[in-house]
Amino acid sequence: MFDINGWELLLLGILAILVLGPERLPEYAAKFGKLVRQARSLADRARDQLKDEMGPEFSEVDWKAYDPRQYDPRKIVRDALNATDDDEPDQREPADKPVSAPRGHDPLVPTPWDSEAT
């Protein structure tokens, strides 16, 4: 959560003992624990209230499908370059004319481009 490793946590503990002193440290630790419990309770209540207000459709949403971390731009480009047009015929040409689609990207062949494209 805070990206603190073991040595940093130990250093923070020693620093807290030096600044607060061993007499007041348990009191402040208890206050911090109470604050964390209250924050967690507040977050749980807010989540439950949001679910109640959004209705049953909210719980049926697949949130993993909307996670942007699942998309890899390199994979998307690689798939697009290796895609074939066998499944979809070209709409500009008659259906009886065979469509010759490349099977992959050949770096030796110049990339085709459309002069009318913007």
C-alpha cells in the first residue's frame, strides 16, 4: 500500500519511539488503529450504499473487462498485422472476385497507403 519495505518500517518504528517516547507510543498506536478501523468502516458503508443505489445491474457488471491494464498495444498491433481478410469480404469489390490478402507483414515489401485518406 505505502511501498515500505522491512528496513524502512523498522526505521519508522525506531523514529516513532524516539519522537513520542515509550510512554506515549501505545496511546498513539491505539489511536492510529482506531482511525484505520473507522476509515475501513466508512469505505464499507459507502460501497454498500453505492450498490443499493445502483441496483442489481451494478453487481452484474464485469469490471475486469473494463480494466485498461489487460490491453497490450504491442499485441494489438501484432494481431492487426497478422490478421487476414478471409472472414470479411471487401465491400468495394464484387463478392465473386477473389480477395488476395497478405498472410502477415513482410518488412521487405513497402507499406501500402491510401492517397485519399486523411
